[in-house]
Amino acid sequence: MNRVRTPRLNDIFPWQPDEISEPKPAHLMNFIDGKWLEAKRYREVVDPMSGEPFIQMPDTNEKELAPFIQSLAKCPKYGLHNPIMNVERYLMYGEISKRLADFLRSSEGENYFTRLIQRVMPKDTEQCRSEVTVTATFLENFSGDQVRFLAKGQTTPGNHLGEEAIDYRWPHGPVAVITPFNFPLEIMALQTMGALYMGNKVVLKQATITSIVAEAFVRLLLHCGMPAQDLLLIHCSGQVMEKLVTNPVIQFTQFTGSSSVAERLLELTKGKCRIEDAGFDWKIVGPNAIPSMIDLVATQCDRDAYAASGQKCSAQSLLAVHENWVKLGLLVKLAKLTAKRSLRELTIGPVLTWTNELIEEHIDKLLRIRGTKIQFGGKRLRRHLIPSCYGSFEPTAVFIPLKSILPNIDLVTTEVFGPLQVITTWESEDDLKLLLNICNFMKHHLTAGVVDNDPDFLNNVLGQTVNGTTYAGIRARTTGAPQWHFFGPCGHPAAAGIGTIEAIRNTWSLNRTIIKDTTTLSRNK
């Protein structure tokens, strides 16, 4: 593949990933009405690997929200463009997408964002680079004419000549995008671009620890030709952002993150919100064990549970293995694979939202359930500089007997956003019925995996479950959100999607129908 020459990185970004340190911290700024602005107060973000302060982030307060609200108010409810106004902007964003993709495909651009992600969300290089690759492919998918195709409508013939109903995809107007720390480029870029494509004006807020990635992407957007009035960037706490999104000027909010915050935002915004929240994602390994596939299945189970230290909304939280696979040694192989994960290679790393104390407290509660035991792991990492405000824990699995799960369902299905999963085993048809009951008793339904190649077994499980993104077959996984298929939860009327044409249209636009009747001819015979 030919690599694209890019301008000097210093011309786009005011900081370089490997130069950021306590003596030379990255200094972030808010972006409003085409200007990079200081905040009255700043907060220090500490390096997850060393504990040293290395980023100065604006700690924007409620009294500083007025300029954001005023800027958003300049965007009408009918958006910055729509199918019958400023239509040339669809093509403009197709060209911007191409330029963004070209930059991310270049060696300089790919390495810049790979390393920047790794500095603030420590995970192995393959995981970080994959974010950049997925984002670049998404942007290529929506280059050229593809943005205007997002706004494609349809017509219905009327009752007589000159009458027709025309369905349009209409923007919300001023919107908010709130994105998490675990995929600081991919989720943020895909949702932000989807909003811009459909004609919305965006105010973007990224999770504090990874907010520098959002600012870097905004700076790149501007470099690639985005009009400066199309987007605002705010660095602030969640509490301050709540004040902003509940202002009447914001017509719609898309939130990706924890389930508790998602439910709170739905209440605060009175339903003017779409959510892609976390969940307790399950994988059922079926009865039709294939000896030649055991290494592949074990490797995928390891990745699903522990890649990015388990800090994925799609991470495998419950692994239910049929006894046929247990007899083949699947759980033994899984334990051996997890033992190979290393802090040096960042195949295990800091846990950014759960401390060691919280993880240990949860494990202790699980161990009080009858028949429960530590399957593997269960200890803190040693010999590191990870600060105590973050977790540092071995890949861990807790075995809980299947019949003990449902009586303790709320405890067992508490999502730990870290390297911890629950393992159980099953064998009979009654066990499977109980297992499916457990899956459907869960409150959130993002991803799931059904590992088997028997179509009858697959259809039995798939037909009785609801998870929005479900992988099925011997290679089934729970993680992996590429740009080529829909990714999002099901089982909730406010569920948002990401990545595909349908996800963008359903999340970032509404249907508007205009009924035209232009005939001047008499309809009397």
C-alpha cells in the first residue's frame, strides 16, 4: 500500500505523544467559535503508567458554559445542512473524510494516534493501531458521494397527478457527543463524524483521562477543512456536562459509557438521548466440541475477556462452557494463555475506573456464593509504577456454579470494567434453559457470542436472546467493533448504534415527510 506524505505533525498538533511528561506537559484548550480558548482553572491528568502529571486539562466550570450555549444557539433546529438546504456540504464532508483517512493511513498519522492512544489508555500496540485502522476505513467508507447517500430519502405516489409524499432524513440541530476512555479515537471519531455528516452542530466531550485524543482529532478535522463553526470541544467534568446537555438549546445527546450514567442522562434529558452503554456480555460455548478448533476458541476467549485489560463495553463477562469443551481442556488452555499477558507489552495494564480495593471487594462478595472459587488469577500485579488511583490486577476468572447464579443475579452480573470474568459450565437441556433465562434476566444487552457450528443449536440460542451485536459460529467472539457491521445494544428503546449507514441515519437524523400537491389541473371528469 502506498503511504501518503503528510505535513509536519507540529503544524497540526501542539504536542507529540512521546514528549509529553511532567516537565513538558500537554496543555489542552477548549474550542469555541473557531478559537482555541483557555479555561479559568486547570486540572492535572496523571500518566496511568507512572503516576506523574503529564496533561493539563481545562476544568471548565458551569459559569463558563455561556459561550458554548450561545454558539450552539446559532445553529437552527433544521441544522447546518439538510436535503434541501446547503446540500453542497454533503460533498464537502465526503472530501473531509477522504483527507482524514489519508492522514490516518500515512505512517506519520498512524503512528501519531497509535502512540497517543497508548499514552492515555495503555493497551498493547496492536489494539491501539487497530483503532486507527478502523477509523481510517470508516472515513474511507464515507468519502466521495457516500455522505450524501446517508441522506437518501424515498417517495410515495399520491392519490392523483402532482401529489406525492417525500421522506427526508433531517438533522437534530445542536447536539452533544459524549464519548468514553476505552476507545478514545474510534468511538469518538465515528460518532462525531456521523453527527456532522447529517448536518448537526456538535459539542464534543471526551472522558477526562483521554481528552487529549479528542482535541487532537478536532485539530486534525480543522486541518482537513472542517468549517470552524461546525463543532465545539469542551474539557470538563461529567457534572458540568450534565448542565450543558440539559440546556434547552441542545436537541439531542448521544452518550457512550457506563449504564448508570446512561440511565441518568436519559432522565435528565427527558428522553432526548441515545445510549450505547456498557453491559455484562456473555458467551455460550455449545456442546459440539471440535478438537482441532480448541486453540482458536481458547485464544478468542482470552482476547474477549482480557484485551485492553477487560476495559471494553463488549468484554466477555460471563463464559458458559459446555462440559464437552471442559473435557478437551478449554479452561486449562485459557488459564495458560492469560498467564502469558505482560505489563511490559501492555497485554495487561492499568484499570482506569476500578481500583484494586474495589476489584478485591467484589471478588470477596462473589466468593461467598456457595461453590464459588478462583479459577485463575485473583492477585494484584507486582513491580510497577501504576498509581493507586488506578487498578493493576492479574487476568482473573471466578468460577460460579450455574445454579448459584440466578439467586445472586445482581451481584454476579455487576460489570467490573477490568480483567475479571465469571466462568460457569453446563451440560443438559435444562442447564441451557436456565442459562438463557440468566442471559435474558440481565438488564443490558450489548454483545454476545454463541460458539458452535450446529445450526439448530445456534438458532435455538439466537432465537431466545436479544443482544444487539451477537456473534455466532465456532469463531464467535464478543469483542471487536469494526466499521463494516452495526454495533450497538438491543432491548432498549434508546439504544444507539455506531459505524454503519443504518446506525448513522437512525442515531443522527430523524424522518421528515413533506407531502407535495402541485397540480393545477382540475380533477373533475
